[in-house]
Amino acid sequence: MLYNNNSCLNIPNMSQNLIHDDLLFNSRCIWVNGPVIVGAGPSGLAVGAGLKNQGVPFIILERANCIASLWQDRTYDRLKLHLPKQFCQLPNFPFPDDFPEYPTKYQFINYLESYAKHFDITPHFNETVLSAMYDQTFGLWRVKTISSSSSNPGQVEYICRWLVVATGENAEKVFPEFEGLEEFDGDVTHAGDYKSGASYRGKCVLVVGCGNSGMEVSLDLCNHNAKPSMVVRSSVHVLPREVLGKSTFQLAALMMKWFPLWLIDKILLILARLVLGNVEKHGLKRPSLGPLEVKNTLGKTPVLDIGALKKIRSGKIKVVPGIKRFSQCRVELVNGQILEIDSVVLATGYRSNVPSWLKENEFFSEDGIPKDPFPNGWKGKAGLYAVGFTRRGLSGASLDAISVSHDISKAWKEETRHKNKSIASRHRRCISHF
């Protein structure tokens, strides 16, 4: 329901004064009879679908002009899901049978669009959240946004009982600072803006970062006849994507039912050595902790090799140490080596942007991740929820989405039931007085 000037309709009594005061300064104020979900990626869509099934109204706010903007706007063309499709599907909507085991970027986007259509989810696009704050006096969330929509521009304030943060761990690109980078004459691109190696043909490219993105960008550059050098600043676990035709991730998930984490890590490392050989002699030093322990404690995903290691062994992808400084057309490394380069691709990852807009300091840490680890990081206080911060990919996000939608549905139905009883009671009193 929309409120303009001095009119307030169908608004709970406890928030009348709150909204009346703000109407003197805000052009639009909207009461949401249900939760506000921030983010229209897989996490936000999954929560919305769960609420739809329970008959709970909601709105989804999305700063981009499409769903899953990370996948649509910030991924390279050759990207495929790293895990088998059964571990990446959202609740109550399996992948089509004719999809391959590892769907492409475009197939996954198509799946998400079908998901939104199936559950009749229509986010508010081009609407950026400026701030979200809990009002202790009235027990409500106040979510202020600015819309760049041509049909409905301007600032809006949403008032709601529940707030779902579904912006995820990868909302903003990370740009590390390097000495002399501003002097570099070549092209500098974040991996989020990299699409294909076609435009880099014949060029010497420095890829900064050795995670899954760094490895895949280096492989793609190599396949387009570029000359990539990949910066490996720290240790990294490299595992085969499959072992004997079975997903390594699936194998680890099965072993978790019977074995402790430390033993699974040892088994994975033995299998990796048998399949991939000794990667450390190629400059890829392994961490002292096992791959699953690193994932659980540091949130750092092991690299699932899909062909980059073969190119590293052949010398087509060069592994180099950390960067000391850049100059006009070269880079000096920490070991004194100097490389002549044409371009730089920063495969330096992403971070959460929650601290920039959520005015709350108990549930989320300074880096924008819930303080309580999985599986307890989905529910905060005062109707605050988080989905997509488990560091366990889409399967973890789906589990949290189910928990959040069930919890909100229960509370919403309880409040609705009490409200209906109160209205019925007042109606009976009116009849008796008559």
C-alpha cells in the first residue's frame, strides 16, 4: 500500500506516528505486509518461492535490472557450474533432465528465470537499498531505497516486520592496491568484467589470483592463444573435479556420513596426488590444513581443476610469485623477476556489501558475514534473516532459504491469526452494543 502526502491507510496503529512524521520529508512510504527481501539472486528467489508456497506476501528489492546479476553481468562466457547440477538446484524445482551434469552459465541463468516465472516472482528492479534500520520503538524495519526506474524514480521507504538479507558473499568486486598500478599503460580488468580471451589473442596477460576464477581465466586465455602468467601469492588446494568419473564434491559429501573431517581431507589429498601428481613442483604450494578444513574455517574454496593444471605443466600457463610493483609496461615480482605484460586481469574475488547499508552490528561481522557459522547463521534478532552467506554454495543457500521461509511463514500466520481474532472480537462487541 502506497502512502503520499498526509494519507495513511491500512497501516498498523503502532506505526501511524512513525510514518506520519516521515511523510513530511519523504515522497513515498510503503507498508509491506510481509518481509522485504534484499537481493534477487538465487538466495532471494529461493526465499521468495518458499514464501509463495506458504501464501505469505513479500517484495524483493534488486539494484540491477535483472535477476541473478552476478551470473548475468559478471561471469565469463566459458563458465560452467563447478558442482553437479543436483547440488546446485533451488528448492522445489529440479533442473531439466536434458541439462548436462555441469550446466553452462547460460543454462543456469535460464533455469533461474524459469524458477522466477514458475513461482510468479517479480522483483523491484533498479532499486538500490541505501540503508536498513530497525526501529526499536515500533518494532519495525525501515528500508530506504533509491530507484533508477524510468517508470517510478526517486526515494522510497519500506516499513516491514521482517528483513531478509540475500545479497550474498559476492556483492562487490575486490580491488587490491598495488604499487605503481596507476602508471601501467595496459588494460586492467577485474575478472567480473572479463568475458572471453578472444580480445587478448597474442598478448602477455598477468592474471592476479589462483582460485577457481584465476585458473579458469588463465585456461581461457591460453585457449585463445594469449600468454598468461598467473600470480600465486599464497597456498592453494587443487583437486580434480572428478575421480573415476564421480564428482569429487559428491564423493566428499558421501564420506561425511561415516568419516571425520580430518580423515576425509587425507583421503582427498591422496586422491589428488594420484590423479594430479605433485602440484607443488609447479609453484602451487598446498596449505597445511586440509581442503575441507580450509573451506570451513577460512571460507576458501579449493580449486577444482578442469584443465588448467595440464597447461601449467606444459608451460603455457606460467606460475609466478607475488607482485612487488608495476610500471608502464611491466611488473616486478617479489623474487626480482621482471615481466613485460600487455594486460592485467584481477581474479581477486568479491566481498559482501552488507556493512555499507545495514545499520546493525550484532548479527553480521565487519566483513559482512553472519557471526554464527553454518548451520546457525540464518536467523538474527528482531525479524532479521540472512541467506547466501554459508560459504557452502547454492546447496547451503537453499537450506537456509527453506529455514527462513518456514520461520517467517509461521510468524506471519500467527500474527495474521491474532489480528483476525481481534477484528472478530471488536465486531462481536459492536453487535452486542447495538
